[in-house]
Amino acid sequence: MPKTIAILATLDTKGDEAAFLRDEITSLGGTPLLIDVGVVGDAELAADYPNAEVARRGGGSLEALRAGQSRQDAAPVMAAGSIDILRERIASNDVHAVLGLGGTQGTSLCGQVMQALPYGFPKVILSTIASGDTSAFVGIKDVTMMFAVSDILGLNPFSRKMLGNAAGAAFGMAQNDRAITPDADAKGTIAMTNLGVLTKGAMHAVDLFHERGYEVITFHAIGAGGLAMEQMMREGLITGVFDYALGEIADWCFNGLRAADETRLTVAGEIGLPQVICPGGAEHLGLLTEPNVPPEAYRDHQYTFHSPVVFAPRLNAEEISRVGREITKRLASTKGNAIFMIPLHGVSRYSAEGGDLVDPQSDAAFFDTLKSSMPSGVEVREMQAAAEDPEFVEAAVGTLIELIERA
């Protein structure tokens, strides 16, 4: 079946480029679908979804947006309309990839649209700003950004090649019909967080889950990783959760590198997914710094360097108690089907025996806070083991499988 590639473009300013993309996709054997997200001017190129229709689907009107003379006001409406159109077409399986292009504003709009689309659906942006920090445009979704190198302003020998590459990338991705589903003989999919200070234990957990018939998606818990995991929960891709690493909560409390947002650790409980939680890596922070130079504010702490530019200070008793209270506050909506496991001999390689950040007083304050403030819907279990010890990992894996299979 021919694949349909949706093209997001401001046809008043990028009409020539959109027409070139349309022709490239047609020449590859695909069907282009033009969505006009421009507002300011009138387009000469006919769109499958004209800007007036996009604005209407976004809850506004083109006339009102033009009268407002504000791109800031227009962008959310045009993004919402594009999202509505694409979700409808994706649900009926007659759009198979989306390709956008633009500078700062076009990339922002395309990124907003693509972040609202399902995981696995091909998303490509040809952008003039793809060589910088792309986190605002990619977010936690599988968006592919290509650097346009030159400005996207008219056709020339170079831009034609870049546009052709972008069209080929989107069309090629659309040929992949693989769904995000477990293998036929798998019992389900486990979501697991991990940090470098837990990797030995994480690898053991993956092997154990595989032995019991489950596939595992592991997320690097440095902000976007944990949030992506929870978005996959919302999209129905996850059977159970081994939340092995909670450094994202510690860094949220103290503005660290690994910080997630205020929704982290709330989703599994709200949905009711089986979950086993461990406060792995929450005893220290991850802070960007000058190579091998400890920040002044933490020079009185125990510390180590995770890499030359990633500084890891150990939290003291007062600081870590704050982290403990934040963890339990976020679990307030959990009404069961959840076990919180505390490894009493260290929550990461750094704080286990022989590690750089061993601090029994801080550990005791952390564990006491977790136990005293844990909501009633979450059972607490303690083990005389460190987080990476095989016996701890085996108990956590076995506990989660028991929660899943008793349901």
C-alpha cells in the first residue's frame, strides 16, 4: 500500500520548498499530504488542509489570528489543529509519517505537533537550529531532527539535496510497519529506570526478567528518561514498572542535571500499574561544573566526580530527608499494587561499602523519612543488602512479577 507522508509547512513562506518535498515523495512512490500552518500571507500552493481549516480544527479562525497580528497567539492554534488532523489520520491508518521544516518558529510549531503523536510514528524535522540544544523541540518523543545547514529560504543546489534527504528519511521510516508490541511469546513489557551507579544490578534484572518471559525497556533516569517511561505507561505500552533509580527526584529538589518534572513518580500509581520502587541513586546529585572543579556550595560535602564535568555531592541528612518527603508525596495517589524496597546497605554503588559516598547518618535519615511518611497504599520492605547486590535485585524482580501475575 502506498505510504502517505504528511508535510507540515508555512506555505506562505515555504511554498517552493513544500512543493519540492511533495514532488520528491511522489517520485519515491508515496502520497504527500500538505498541511498549511502559515497564517500571515496567502499561499499559491494548494494544500490538502488549508490554513483556514487547520485554524478551525485548532479552535480558532484564520481571520481572528490575522487580526491579532501575533505569531505567539497563532502558533498554539495552528499546532492544535495539526495535532487534531494528524491524530485522526493516524488512527485511521492513512498517514504513515510526518515531515516538517522551518527556522526557529517553524521548528517550534513542528516540535509541539510531533511531541503529541504516538511513539513509533515517524517524525522528521528539517531545521536550521538542529545543531544546537534540541531538547525543547524533541522533548521525550522520538523526533528526528536534521540540520538544514543553510537557511530554508528558496531552492538552490544545496537546499534541494537537503530537502530530498529529509523526504527520503520520512518515506523510508514509513516503510517500517513494526508495531511497539512484545514478541509473540513474551508475557509483557517491563519498564525499568537505571543510572550508571546501578548498571550492574540493572543488567542482572534484565536477565532475570527475560528468564521469566518478559521483555524490558530500560530508561536512563536523567530527566527525559523517566518522563518518557511514564508517557509510555500512559500510551498503554507497559505491563509493570521496576523504578530502580530515583535520582531524578533528588535533582528536582536541588536543580540538578538529572531533574525530571513534578509529575515524575506519579503515573504508575494513578494508572494502577504494578510497580516495585527503589530509591536508587537518590543519595547524591548530578551537577554540571567546570572539569574537576567542585562548586563552592558543595565543597563541604562528601563528593566524587561521575565524569570530569559531572559533579556528584552526597546529600546530608537534612537534604536527603527533603528528598524522602518529596518521593512519598508523589506516591500519595498510589492505592496499592506497589512495593517500595529499601536496600539498607546503600542505594547505589557510591554509597555501598567501599564507595566514595558512604554516609550511614544520611542513609538513616533517608530511610526513616521514607518509612514514616510513606502513604498507606505503598508497602515498604527493607533488605540487608545494597541496591546492586544480586539478592536485592532478585527479590525486586520476583516481587514485581508476583504483582503482575496475581492481577
